[in-house]
Amino acid sequence: MPVDETASFEDNLTVVLPVRPVPVAVAEAAVRDVLHRHEGLRTLIDRAPTPYAHVQRAFAVDGLTDVVVATDEDPEGSVYSTAANLSFVIGEDFPARFVLFRRGGTVSEIGLVVDHSATDAWGFQVLQHDVTLAVAGRADGLEDPFAGEPAAAQPIDTAAAQDTADGVADNRRGLEIWRQQARRLRAALGDWTWDDGAAARFGRRDESGAKHHIGFLATDDLAPALTALTERHRIGPPAILLTAYAYAIAAVENLPAVGVYAVSANRLSLPVKSSVRFSAMPAPVVVPVRAAGPTEADVHDVATQIFHNHRAANVDSAVAARDVEEILGDRYGTAAAFPMFSYVTDPVLGTTANQRSFSRERLAYQEPEQQGVVTFAEPRLRGPRHMLSVQRTGGSALLMLRWNEHTGWNGFAEAMLWHVHDIVRWAADGFGGEPPAFGRAR
């Protein structure tokens, strides 16, 4: 369940989208078509004590008058700026806003603003495609612009989809995958507790008031290593990067294993690829940590877990979190069992957008002066507790580590970024010899 925060607007997904010029009424009809197609954009969450810990209600599109605003201003004006920089209030605001830029009664641009809890980079591209298609279809007189398009999967944890027979069965199947992975992680962690980790030594338990940080490492030698691993060992980039991230965490936290949530690969069917829904967090991938470094078999197992776990990526998150916390106890929420990982390429983010970091710093990570240099963003009010995102385009890659300072990672971030880099390079060389030492001098 997302928490309301005044700074959550920092994570709003926004774009001003050029569309076929149409009258305002046609543009409004196109937006209704899009909202009808994607249930998650017209669902409100009520905080209420239920077996699912919350109640979600899907609304008919005709009642969404507050979602669409028409203005005579340009995109640089106050109407769109206010819409883009206003936090969504869970339970009160629908998670999307559409600003129609009206010029002489004609709309040729639409501003999109979506809450980060409702979509992701891939889904936001789907939304842009669907808005463009709906406007063009309505302009051509089509009653249903999506008649020839694949059906779009709905989030199972939205109101209507969760109550269908398929939704109930899929939820039950997915929850069992979560439980299996949680039990596997609990066994692999052994006697490790929060008191053994970095937070106990350098941070604190309570994250309230703690700042969030981002560290960047741009590099032009990871892409060839990732290509070599794919060609020689049939290891895809997400599997080795996630494994390397787990080893970096283990070095800081004194861990025998790490559970990592891979949030970037659950677009495994055409209906899901056609959905704007958020890539819901799947069950954790369990990575055992060996003194001799990961084996090729370990990384293949990680790849298998990523694929298998994403079958459970759309379950009711409130129930899944409750079950995992019950199994893991006080390890839940720690660096042992709560870090996230994402791998972003041009098809996910878009070729143009992926030229720069998707953080607000918009780092041009392909520039020569950025290569092999660790930089840090200004601290901010909110962000993930522990997360590594990797962007890749052409011959360049960007490692982006995000953490809350209560984790105790402040003094380790640079070493962690380099350790991910080094593990990948070591694996590309054949998994032989001594594994890279954590924190080696540069």
C-alpha cells in the first residue's frame, strides 16, 4: 500500500504528447476510451480493514470529470505545471491526469501525468501509444479505436479483475510462489538478523526523516561484457547484474544469501505487454553467496527464478507482503530480503529517453567524461530503501544505486557500484580465478 507523501510528485511520470488535431470533444472521448481499456487508471484505494488490508473500487469512465482538464495555456503554463507537480492522494485521486491543450477549439497536444504506483516506464509508453491510437481512431469515426488491438491485462489487485475466476485462481497460484521463495530465503539466511547488518553498525532501525541518496556509475566496458556472457554462456544481462548486486549487498551486510526483487521483466505475454499496469514486485530471487564467487550454475538459477517469479508478479501485494513478513520475521524489510533491481533498455524506456538517466538529474551517461566516474545526486525526501537500476543503450551502461541513509550504506555506495561492475567483468572472463575483492582501490 503506497504511503501518501508530499514529495511523491517527484516520481510522477509526465509527458506532453503530440496527437492528431481534433476537436476537444473528440479528444475527451479518446481519453475515455483509454480509461475504459485500463482499469487501473480509474481505480481508487480505500484504506479499510479487510482480509486484503484495503478495498479497491473501479469506476465507470463517465464519472471521471476531475481527470481531464482543457486549457488555452501552452504546456509551459501553470495548468500543466500544477498537474505535473501535484502529489496524488491515495484513496481520493485517480492515478492519472490528462491536460488537453486547446488552441482555437482544436487539441493537438495532450499532457499526461500518472502516479508512479499505477504504471512504470514500459506501461507509460503503452499509455502514450494508446492515447495516440484512440485520438486517431476517434478522428476517423471509430466507436472503438482498440477493436483490432490485443486485450490489455488488468492488475489482479484492482477491484474488478481481482474478483474474476481467473483473477482468484491466478492470485492463489502466485501467492504460493511467494511463500515458496520466502521459505527458501529464510532457510538460506540461517541465523542472520538485522543486528548483523550495516544498519545496526552505521544506520538505524527507524527510517523516518532519513534522506534518500543516489549514486551513479557510467561505464562503457559493461556492455561488451554483458554481450559476451549472452553469447558464450547464454546468460542474460538481468541475471548476472542481479547476482552481482546481491554479492555487493552481501559484502556490506555480512550475508550468506540475499533475496532481491527483480521488477523489470514481467512482460511475458501479449496482454501484459499491452497493459499500462505497474510492473508489480514479484517474489524475491534468492542468491546464495559463496566465498569463491558465483558459479555459472548459480547465475542460470537466478535467471530461472526471475522468469518463474514473474508469474506471481501480479498478486495482491497486501496479502503477499503479509505472508512474506510472517515467514521472514524481522528480516523482512532489511537489505537481506527487501532490495530491488531493475534493468532498463531502449524497448522499455524508449530510445530517446534512455540516452539519459531516468532520474531527475537526467545524466548523459554516454558522454566520454562520465565513463568510469562515480557521482552522487543531491539527497531527496523519498525513494526506495535499497535499489539498483541499470540502464543500457548502445555501448554504454549506467549503474544507479538508490538507498535510504538509515540503511547505513552511505559509506559503501561507491564500492558497491564498482563491485557490481567487477563481478560482471569477472564472470565475462569465464568465472575463473579469485573473484573481485570488495572495495578494491581504483
